[in-house]
Amino acid sequence: MSTKNWLCAYAITRNRPALDIGESPRLIGYRDLGVVVAAASPARFDRIDTLDPVDGALAELAREHDAVVRAVFRHEPVLPLRFGTVLDGEAAAVRLLEAGYEQARSCLDEVDGHREWGVRVRHAEPAATSRPDATGLTGTQYLVRRRERLKAIQRGRDEVLAAAGRLEEALRRHASDSIGRARPHGVLVNTAYLVETGREAAFHAEFEWFARELRAAGATVETSGPWPPYSFTDVELGAADG
């Protein structure tokens, strides 16, 4: 691949000549689809340390990628491409669209008029290994108190899990699709929802109703978004950079 022709590819969208995204990035079209691209500077990629999770150059490029996707998303439905997608010139961009035309067109229709929202539920349980105060207790009394403590911790966890399940069930009724994400330690729910804009008010009203129950049980509940549909547009478009 010749670096002089490199194009960063951000998203696939509708091929609208009047789409206002400025001179750079720009739209390369094929039939009724277009791919949003901008000239890539190899020197910027050379500065990236892929082994450093807090690399400043990498974070800057990721923010730029997201900003372009969001700018297009304000006007048209988008299929965000993976960060770091690079094409070898305009011909490769056209081949990208040609190779995945039917799938991309269908996926655009599915996400049109929708936005992505994230919901996360965390619950910090008391440490089960901590010991109750044994002052003045016999050995039997201590063991009884410890068992009661462990049962209380489990009851609290069961209550939060049940409430979280009710929350997810309710939110799915207002979403066109949902997908679970990785759950770090202490995270009980980490789900992305694809919600039609006309149903967002009902989605958030349902969220607030069940969030009160979860917070009363000691959980932390939060939403994020709205986002372009990053979690719902993993389209396999094939190789197009030859």
C-alpha cells in the first residue's frame, strides 16, 4: 500500500451530495452509499505507541474519529467503521462500498432514526471476608453472627440482581436491539441499547423508575449516550485496500 494515497475511513452513510461535512473529511460515493474519508498522514500513525493504553497520540486520533462519525450522524444514519481503518486511495474506497453494498444498505435502514444508549449497574458488596466484632461473644454466637452476615450480603446481592433483571426486561421493550458488553468486577449490567428516537422518552422514564429501586438497594445506576450505533453496525465489508 502506497502511503501517499492513504485515506482514513470513518463511516459508511447515504450518498448525499449535499451532506455538510466540510472539505475534509469528504464523501466518496458508490450508487446510493458513501464512505466518509480524509487524507491520512503516515507521520501521525508513526507516533502511536500501541502498547501504551494512555498514549496521547492514539487518544487524539480516536477523538477525531468519533468527532467525524458524530458530525455525519447529525444528518444521516451511519455505520461507523473501526478506528484505524485505512484505504489505499479512492478506488479502494469504491471497492469497499461495492463489496459490502447489500449488507451495508440493509444495516443503514435498520439503524436509521435510532441512537445508542448505554446502561451500567454497579454494586459494591461488603467484604464477605471481614469478621464481625467478637467482643463478648461465645464461639457459637460468633459463628451464628457471621452466618447471618453472609446471608445478609447474599440477600442484598440477590435483591440487586433481581431489580437489575427487571430493569433490563423493561428497557428491552423500548429498544429495537440490545447487546451486552464486557462487565468488569463489580459491574452487574453493562448493556447497549439501540433506541428509536421517538421512543427515547419512554426508555428514559422506564430507566428512572427502576433506577430508584436499584439505588435504594445500594447500587449505582447510570446511562451514557446518545451515541452513533457503534455496537450494532459490525459490518463485514471484505478487503478493499489492494
